[in-house]
Amino acid sequence: MRDAPFGFVYHDPWRVFALAAETARTTHGHPSASSSSGALATIIMFLAQGRPLLEAVKQTLSLLKTMPDAHEVQDALGHALRLSETADWRERLPDLGGGWVAEEALAISVLCALAADNSREAIIAAVNHSGDSDSTGSITGNLVGTWYGLAALPNEWVEQVELRDVIEILGRDLAIVLEGEFDSDMLWERYPGW
């Protein structure tokens, strides 16, 4: 859930994957958790570059194939891709698991984002399955938000996001840092390094 920002900061899929995976290891020791984190950040990177979600997932799968500890994530994403082509994909969400482990949560989120007709439908499907729906809803929101942009998210939901003002400030500050047009004194004052 916390790995999407890496996809906006760097443009090299290997670096994005490695940093997100390393960050995940601080709290999750299983290799599939770190591989899932790396995969999500990499998918986000490709989406931020303007690539369609299907292409972003396929390119990330290619990267995962080179990693010896990523087979569970690779299998889960491959299964999600296959299910996204079925008409009964909502009923098939349990085929991917409950989302209680990282590769399941990522696969459920990718399936919802790929198969739904719009962002609203994707997020509703992600939060209404019988598993770890807050995680899958968050990941799905990251995917469709990056893919389609803020305008594609239901306004009535956006208006109710807790700490929305803080999130918007963080987003704007990240954008100005990435663009290289920032006032370091202002940033130091807002984000002191002590």
C-alpha cells in the first residue's frame, strides 16, 4: 500500500523495484512481500509514464521472471491477468486468495483495475471481496488513480478522504521536488530533518 511513490520518483524499473522491495523488508520478512512491493511500485512507474495498465503489468512480469524469489508474485499476477479476461471476474476474486498476503492483495487489485469498466467499479469490487479489503482497496486506488488521474475518482469519495489537505500538500511538494523547482528553506521548515 505504501510503495506507489517510488514509481513517481525514479524512471528505471530495476531501481524502483529494488527501493520498494528494500523498504518492504523493514516490516515484512517474506520474499513475496518485498517482491509484491517492488512489483506495485514498478507498475505505478510504467503507468506514470503513460503506459496502459495491461502493458505495465506485463512489463513488470517480465522483470519478475528474472528474480529467483518472486515466483509467488509472478504466479499471482499471471492468474489475475487470465481472470481479467473472464466475464465472471468478480465472482472469481476468491480464486486469488483473500488478500491477506502481499501477492494476493496485489493480484486482486490488478484484477479489479484491469477488468472493471471504470475506477469506481474497480474500487468497489476491491473493497467488497471477503478478504483484506482495505489493503486491496488502497492498492486498487493507487493503480486506477495513477492510470486515469484524479478526475476519474468519484468526487464524493475524494471530498471525504481523511486528512485530504495534508495529502494534497504532500503530493504538491513531491511534484515540485521532482520538477526541481522548490524552495529548500520552505521544505526544510515543513519537513525538518531532525
